[in-house]
Amino acid sequence: MAKELTGDNTLFDPVYWLKNVSVSFLVTIVLLFLGAIAATYFAMPDWVIHIMVTVITALCIMWGGYRFSSHHGRQGLICGSISGILYIMVLYIAGTLIFKEFSFSMSVVISALMWVLC
């Protein structure tokens, strides 16, 4: 059964954007916390932890993009990309404020592009 689109789910709905990105971050935090507990008890090497963090982040961004795009129907690819961009912007700004260091390198650009594609 196809979902009927109503007039209240326009592309530029900042309340839904914030809610969707917030839920994605909440799920990311919970999964990273569980991953940290697992890494503590199973003594995982650093490279495994790095892969685990990357996979958890990618899955949460993809899930947020899916939620965002399924809400909007026809404009799904644009909406999913917007969701990824918002997620990365919030993550980068939060990291800059927390660590009090502004770092912009090619690896940041590649990571951001990868997350938007997710």
C-alpha cells in the first residue's frame, strides 16, 4: 500500500530535520556506548574499534537518511543527502567545540563525502 503524501511534509521542514538528526545522533550514541562496553570487556585492538565506530556511524547516517527520505516520498535522494549533510555539520561543529581545535584536512572532506553518500 502506497503512503499518501500530505501537504505538511514539505522538503524544507526544519523541525523534522532537527528531530530526525537528533534521533540519529541518539541512536549513534547508544550504539557507540554499547560498542565501548564491548571493546572494554573483549580487549579489541585499535583497528577493530576504528572499524566498529565507522560502521556504527555509517549505519546511523543511512538509517537517518532512510527515515528522512521515506517521510518525503518522491524527493528521497535529496532528502537523504540533506540528512547526511546535517549530521556531518552537527558532528563537525560539536567536535570543534568540544576539542577546541579546528582541523580541516583532506581526510575530513573524504569522510564527509562518504557520510553524505550513505
